Amino acid sequence: MKMFKKCMSLLLVCAVSIVSVGCGNDTSQTTPASVTTNDDKEKEEVVTPAKEQVTLTIATYADPLEVDLVTAQASAYMKENPHVKLVVEPIAGDIWETLKIRMVANDEPDIFYMDLFQVAQFIDTNKLAPLDEALSAADIADFEPALLDAFRGPDGTLYGVPKDFSTLALYYNVEMFEDAGLTPPETWDDLEKTAQALTGNGVVGLTLQNGIDRVQPFFYSNGGSMMSDDGLPTFNNPKNIEAYEYWIGLFEAGYAKTPQQLGVNWTGDAFTMDMAAMTIEGNWMIQALMEQAPDMEYGVVPIPYKEVPASMQFTVAYSMSNNTDNPDVARDVIRFLTDTNQQMLIAESGRAIPSRNSTLITFLENWPDYKVFVEQAPIASEFNYGIISATVVDEAAKAMERILLDPNSTVQGAFDAAQENIDKALANQ
């Protein structure tokens, strides 16, 4: 019996000892908690939603070189943005009339060229979408202010981003000048004397296109203007009349002739064919000289002036339809087409002067003959007369032709008659 009690006591002690060990704080003896690792989880794939496919049309001039350039730029954009398809659409003939007709049917391209001469009419009919968001502050600072201002509406909204520009200057035949012992003219008096000296032996001193888009620098050089301070056309400004009397005097004296009077279609033809010693044209004539007269030695200087130096600016921009289904993408395409990299393509091509200042150094390194034209930008007046630009140009052309062909017509009378018709057209808007 004693032995039994002793054994039971030992069992109880052992049991208590076992329980004490099992409930102790010795963590080395505890079973670890269950841990879920990445290997135990089913991995989730992150799927980026595909961007919606977008197709946009870009309308350009039908000139093959122009089409090739824009096509290359469009391809570069599509490579960076594979969800966007850009279709380049060349428009032959009068691109502006074609755009107007298609806009009536809401069938216009998403993006298209916009000429400085046309932009006011398109803005007035609410056909263009704002483009202020296409450019950053740094972008804006990289453009000549006059180029951007040319495509702003009355309230300052931007409706076009300039892709290039051109100005006017005086071309002269170096060989003819050297043979005559002459230097390029700087003033109106110089121009008249030089033209007189070079006229003879089948050559005329000057060949000039008798239109507002060549005469206008003479208006501004004489202190005149084509627009009043309140934005109205002032063709018969007294200073304009005085300047045109000087201009037409060159024709009356026989020192100047239009290309048509010389039997050709363009001043560039007359100049390259040695029919004239001088002409006033834009930088686009450099390409013509390279093709038609590669061996001809010519020089380019600013247009001779009277009171102040003056030139004329021709600018083309990219604009966006107010009817496009994809305004954000279209705006981004225009930003791309006019950024520094794409402007470099224009700089390398020599087709026109790129609109960004940051590209001009490269441009002039490749095309030094354009230097004078680039320098004219700050003093160039615009080829733009508001919403009735076409009427102004048409009436000016009629007046100038009448003066040139009718010896009984006076500059004052012809300009006043043209201004009367311009005012009537403006009143009917």
C-alpha cells in the first residue's frame, strides 16, 4: 500500500512537471506560426488597358516635296504613338476654297495648313479650334512673337502654330553689277539710279510683280500702312499713294517691267534668263535658282528703303478643325509637327525658314544664302488684311493694273476707288 501511494505521488509530480514545461515562455520549444510567402500566392498579372485607336487626317499642299516631308514627320509620330494613324492628304489647286467647301459638309481634315492670308476668315466663321494648350511657355518663347500673333484671334486665342515663314528681299545679278561697276542699292534713290544704269542691251534694270504682295514693303518704308490702328484696311493711305507713285515711276521711265511684259510668267524666270538685273522676291526663289540657273552668281540684300527698312512676311501654320472627334490627339500631333526636332527637318530641307528660333543656327549653317531673309523677320509687315483679305488683294490688283496700263489713270483716283469697294465689302460683313 505504501508502495502504491509512493508511485502515485511520483506520477503526479511528473505530470505537473510536464504541464509546467508545456506552458512555459521558452519560445524555442513552441511551434512557429504559419507564414504565407509569394510562392504560396497566385501571382496577379498587371494588364495595361490598350489605348483606343485613333485616325487623323492631315491636309497639305499637293507639292510632292511638301508631301514627302509631312509624310516623314507623320511616320515619326506614329512610331512613337502606335495607337494613332495619320493619313496625309494632299489637296491640289486652291486648298483654302476646298477646305471651305468641305467645312460646310463637316467633312474637313482634322489638321490642315493655314495661311496667314486666310486665317482671319476661318476664325470669323468659328471653324478653327484653339491651340493655346499645344504650346508650353518655353515653346512660345522659341517663336518670333510676330509669327504667333499672326494666328491669334481678336481675343488673343491662338488658332495656328507656325511651321515656317518667308520674307522678301532684293536679288541682283553679280556679273551684271560687276561689269557696270555698281554696288547693290540701299535706298530708293540708289535703286532708281542703279536700275537706270543697268537698263539697255535687252536687259531691264528691274522685273517686279505689280501686286500688293510686292509693293507693300514700299508702303511701310515710306511711313505708310495697310491697316489702321483699329484693324481696318487703309489701302489709300496718303503715304501708300506716295510710295506707289515712286514704284510706278520706275515702270514709266522704262527701268522696270513686269514678267508678263517680258513674255514670261514669273519674275524668277526673267531673272534666271538674264532679262533683268534685279528683282524683289522671297526666299523660295533660291530653290528655283539652284534648279534653273545653278551656275548663276547672284546676291541678296534687303529691299532698298526710304524712311525705314521694310519687308513682308508670309507664314503658314498648322491649324485644327473645330469639328475633329479627337481634339487632344490632334493638338498633340500639331505640337509634335512643330517641335524642335521636326523643325530641324525643315531646316535641313531648305524649303522655307523654320519658325523656331532654336533651329535657325542649323538652318543658316546649311543654307547661308537665306541669312538676309531671316534678318528681315522683325521688320516684315504681314500679308493679312482681316476677314476681307481676299477683297483687299483683289481691289488692290485692279487698281494697280489700271494705273500700269491706263496712262490717264491716277494713283489717287485708282486707290480711292479701290478703298471705296473695300469699305463696302467690310460693311457687308
